[in-house]
Amino acid sequence: MFDLHGYFPMILDGMLLTVEVALLSLLIAVILGLLGALAKLSNSKIARTLATVYTTIIRGIPDLVLMTLVFFGGQILLNNIGDSLGWEYIDISPFIAGTLTIGFIFGAYMTETFRGGILAVSRGEIEAALAFGMSKRKVFIRITLPLMVRHALPGFGNNWMVLAKTTALVSVIGLHDMVYNAGVAGGSTRQPFTFYLVVAMLFLCITGLSDLGLRWANRRYSIGVRKV
């Protein structure tokens, strides 16, 4: 067995923080993804342009660079504005910065995932719902959205898996997640391999449980669908 020198509770605390960051980031990413997908499919040229610029820039810049830009650059910008307004120094929380950044990054990926899911919905089903007198809002909620979820689930699941692993980047800006805590423990005991191996196993637990949940969701949304 591994000798963790009493650091295992600290690693578990970091794991809980990692899960919190991942879930909150996912919520932000889903909201941005839906808004981005609707913007790309809208009739408004301005909305389509803004959504395209957002996805192009975010997907073209490394996640680590964006993380540091938001944390350090955002703090500088916020305090420059604060100085002009006579505010005291504002210290941005690494938790808030990390969560917002990861959510913002994966919102771009979710945009393309949801856009593909909406485009995969049969036009005939939408037209039939409109012919029955449903408003566009009801058609989206009752027809388009449920069918979009089924088509988007594979891409959504892949994005979630990558997002969960990307939370390791928050250790760079000082958030005490399990990667950061593993570094502290490894430095204190001079056994970094042991602690990072434990972290790798914990990440496997998170992604393994997520895979089970995604498989269940896929079966749930595939009921009544003929497999070819």
C-alpha cells in the first residue's frame, strides 16, 4: 500500500473542490453553449458573427494561457477600473477565476455540440408541431430540445470528460485542488510520483463514474429509437 504520510484527507478535500469546479464550470458551459448555438442558428447576422468570433478565439487559444490571462489580466483590469472609481484593492478568488474560465472555454465547445444536435433534428417533426399550432417557444422546449439532447449526448459526454480533466489547470493559479495538494504533499515527503499517481487514480474514478452516468443517459434518451 502507498504510504501517504497522513496527507490523504487533504487530497480528498482537494478532490471535492475539483468536483465543485467541474460541475459549476459545466453549468456555465451548458448555458453559454445553448446561447451560442441559438445565436449561430439565428437570422441575426450580428448574433451569428459574435458567436463565431467567440468559438473561433476560444478554440484557438490554449486553455492554460486563457486561465492565466483571466486570472492575472482580469485582476489588473478590474483594479485599474477600481482605482479610477476610488475602490479598494480587489482580489479575485482563484475558485471564481478558474470556474469562469473553464466554463467560458467549454461553452465554445458546447456551442458546436448543441448546434450539431439541433441541426440533426428532423425538420419534418418541427414543421408538424408548428402545423398543430404550437408556438416557436413550445416547439423548441417540447420537440427540438429533447431531440437535440439525444443527438448531442456523445459530444456532450466527451466535452464533460475533457472538462473534468482540465480542472487540473486551476492549481496553476493557486486553487487548492487535489493537484495542488498533491504537489504540496509530494514536495514535503519527496515522493511526488506517489501522490500524483493517487491523483491520477482519483481522476479515473471521476471519469469512470461519469461514463456510467452518460451510458445511462444515452440509453434513457434512445428509448424507442431503432438501432441500425
